[in-house]
Amino acid sequence: MQQIISQFINNIHQTTWLEFIAVITGIASVIFSRKENILVYPVGMVSTGIFIWLYITHGLYADASVNFYYTVMSIIGWVMWARKAEGKSLLHITASSKKDWVNSLIFFFVCWTILYFLLRRFTDSTVPFADSFTSGAAFTGMWLMNKKKLENWTWWIITDLASVPLNFYKHLVFTSFQYLVFLILAVMGYITWRKKIMHATT
């Protein structure tokens, strides 16, 4: 434990200002998502843009691809969340049906498999299995968030649980701390969105 704390303090001192900005804007975007605020997208794009560069330089290519995917999906999600009719949003928070769950699981396993193959064959990633797993879960979470599906938070929780040790292993300690905060916010986000669904049906 003492060695972990020592490594944490040492790596915090080595954290660049770019990583600090990426972490702060990343946390802010999750808070906006929990509040169902469309600012989740522009604020999140600042974070993902920086993380694309950071992950490439640390050999986490799948995570870099995830953040590129986040950026593209943020543009799409921004448009989807902004659509209104008579001043009201056309997209509402809903829970996934059995069919939605099946589609999500298929989407996840396809992403995981493809990313693992690409990482093993074309990159020098030292953790291709964990890297591709985390990325596949994140791909799925972002896809469901754009559709305002409650279960997007489930996939973010899975992503965050895997990302905390993965980033610590890669010496991105402050980013690892970010994912710990994300994990707490994801649990809170799930509870908040579930309450909104229950309120809407009563």
C-alpha cells in the first residue's frame, strides 16, 4: 500500500497540465450527463480530444480509438439530444428492452473481438485483452448514452472498473483517479436516471 501511495504521489507530480484539463473537463461532462444537460457533448469533446493524444503517446491505442469514437459520437449525440418539437426534447430517458440488451451485448462482443485482433496484430500494446475489453464497454456505453438508455450507466460502470487499474498500470495516475470519480458518478447517474423513469411512469 505504501508503494502504491508513493507511486501515486510521484506520478501526480509528473502529470502534465494537458492531462489535468482533460480530467477536469471529463468529470464535468459526466456531471452534465447525469443532469441530462446537453453540455455533456461540447465539454466532453475537449476532454476526448486531449485524451486521443495522451493515450497514443502511452501506447493505449484502443483507448485512443475510443476517444476518437467519443468525439464522433458526441457530434451525433449533440444533434440527437438537441432535436425538439414544440419546445420539448424528442428524446427521453428509457430502460432497455430485452432486444436492446441483446443488441448491446452483440455490439460489445464484436467491438471487443475486433479491437483485440487489431491490438495484437498491428500495435505494441502490452495489455491488448484489457485494453480492448475496456474500449468495447466504452463504445457500448456511448452508443446507449446517445439514445438516452438507462443502461448506458451500467456500461460506464464496467468501463470505469476496468480503467482504474489499467491507467494506473500505464502510469497515468491522475487519469486513473479520474476513472475512480467517474465510477462514483456513473453509479449516481444510474440512480438519477432510474428515478426519472419511475417518476415519468407514475
